[in-house]
Amino acid sequence: MQLVVMFGPPAVGKMTVGRELARLTGFRLFHNHMTVEPVLDLFEFGSPPFTRLVDEFRRRILEEAAASDLPGLVFTFVWALDDPGDRALVEEYLGIVEARGGTTYVVELAAPLDVRLERNATPLRLDHKRSKRDVEASNGWLVQAEAHTLNSGGDHELAALVGDRPHLRIENAGLAPDEVAEKIVAAFGLPRPAAS
């Protein structure tokens, strides 16, 4: 299986680009909020039970996907680069697929805060992420998240984070999601299913 891990700050466009990438490649999309939203119905964001459950769900889904006949998976999430725990989790997630002979790719998306605040209220985002529907509160959290390092300083720093894995950093503020997805497909030589 091929795993494309896509990270970046909140509202940078990970899910939207992931949808386009899945459309182009035939991969499945596993976006961050597919695990976050159900757990939020029970436990407060960031609480120990919330963190444990989200991590366990992600890990189990990646294990099952890696053992399946899926051709690929696009996995999106926010990675706090300044948190050693997050770095260990990313290594674990990538390792699940690599241990089964799969190939992993890492994509970092970056856009300025003003662009992300605008994207935070798009209909697609609000439709798929019910916890973001209180846009004022969501904007506040988005600004608070800036206290963490959510983007690398560029390709050299990204390479240091992911080692010899194929990786790509895209500033996507002025790009449409399909353009970003096309760049990813081209950079990694990802397959395109035959037109049906």
C-alpha cells in the first residue's frame, strides 16, 4: 500500500486537497476529523481519553489499511512539530505501513494565517467538521494553535523531520486544491487509475 501523509496547520486545506488527491489516484481519504468528531461527542478535546482514543483509532485504521488490498490511503492531520510526542506518533504511523512493505510519502501544506481564517468557514469544512461550525470559537482555536510550530522552515527542515522518505512542501495559499493534488501526483509519480 502507498500512504500519503499530509500535514499542516488547521484550515490549510488538507482535507480538500486530500479529496482531490484521492479522486486523481483512487486512494482512500482518511482525514483527521474522521476520528476526532466521534470522540468529541464523548470527551473534551485534548483530554487524556480523547487523545488515547483518537490515537488508537488512527493506529488501528492504518494497520487494517496496510494489511488490506487498498492501493493507497491519504491521511491528514495537524502535526505539532515542536512536540516530541507528535514526532514519535508520526514515526509510528509511517512505520505501520513501512513494516508491511508499503511506501510512505509526506506532504506539508503551508498558508498564512489570514488565508486559513478565511478557509475556516468554507461550506465543505463546516459540512465535514461539525466541531468547527461555531466559526468564532473555531477561529479562536486556530489562532491559539499558532503557539505551536505547525510548519517546517522549508525543505531542509522537512527532510530532517522525515528522513529519506519522499517528501514535498507546498505553499498553497494561491493554488486551487486540484492544482495542489496534481503537484503531489507528479512529484511522487503516484498512479492514476484507468478511466472507467
